[in-house]
Amino acid sequence: MDARQDKGALTWSVALPARRARQEGISHLKPTACVSLVQDDAEETFWVPLAVGKELERLRRQGSLAPRSRNELVFKLRELQERQARLRATFLLDRRDYSSKELADRLRADGYWSDVTTACLVRLRDLGLVNDARYADVFVRSKLYAGWGMAKIERALTQRGVDVGELDGWPDAFIDPGGEDARAFELVARRRLGGRDPYAKAVRFLCARGFSAAVAHAAAARLRDEGLLPS
């Protein structure tokens, strides 16, 4: 869709992607809308999230948006993005908790400008809707239940933008380091460990689950000492 409106020296248009292009878009490269403007023979192009482009076109058709300058149009683009970013973030947070980085990545993937994304995250943190410490607590509990080791949990949190070094009381407030040996043993004791070297298989399994090599060897040694490893 491409429609133009002239107001004095400013001419601008909104181009929305075809429906087929939207359907074929991949998750980290979402279809976006293109806003083009011409003023005093200078041309500029802005890419905005599809939701913003649709709202901009709706306002243009209604005649309720008639910017007279480039700055006025850009101001409106940012204003619409701020509103739509809050709606998008709320929609996502209603479904599950997100770390700051995860949510920022989702908004940027939708095409929201970096400064808009940053401002949205600041507001959400101020309101308590995004809290990396709370996110980490829930994440750790769920992964402990799933049988993850401490090292794997730390790596996963880092990938999600949570610096465990900045979490108050890490790791004791989140994970009982003294329980790591017991959890590793209980986890591997439920496995069938056949093959030529069941001891090495037990160690590899636990390391793959995120337990340290020392913890994995200790658990495998306990299995061997208690006669739980196949001979």
C-alpha cells in the first residue's frame, strides 16, 4: 500500500509490506513498514514496525495526521512507536516472564527503534513488570527441576542477558551449592548406563547437563562404590 499526502513543502508516504511477504517473514526479521518523506528536495526513509505503519496509515486516511515538517512527522513516528511498544511488551509479558535482554530483542526484532526500546524497558522496570532478579529466580527453579547443573544454568542466564554477578546473594540465594552433589547423583542414578565404560558415560551425561567435571566424577565414583554401575 502506498499513499501520498502533500502539505506545503512536506510530502510523505507509508508503504506496508504485501500480505505474502508478511506470511513468509522469519521470526528475527519481521516485516516492517516504510515511511518515506520529501522536504526541500531532501529525501529520507524510515523503517518502523508493521503495527506502527498500519496505525500511521489509518490516521492519514482519517485526516487526523497532517505533519507540516520533517521533525513533526518524526516526532509522531516516535510517539506511535512508544505507544505500540508498550502494548507489544504487555502482550508478551502477559504470556510469560522475560529478562530485559529477551524483551529488548523481541522489540528490536519487530523493528522498534533502539531509543524507543530502551525507554520502554526503563519504564517497565520502573513499574516492576520486568525484573531480572525475579526472572532469574523462576528460571533457576524451573531448570533445577529439569535436572540442569549450575554451570549450564549460569550460561543460559548469561545468554539471556542476566549477569549472575549482579544478582544479590548469587549463587547461595538461588542454588544450594551443597546440594549439587546430591542432585547429580540422583539424576544419574536414574539413567541406564550400559556400554564399555559406564563410569565415563555417567561423567559425560552429567557434564552435558551442566554439572562441573568435579561434581560429575564424584557422582560417578559414588555409583561405582555403591555397586550401581554395570560391570
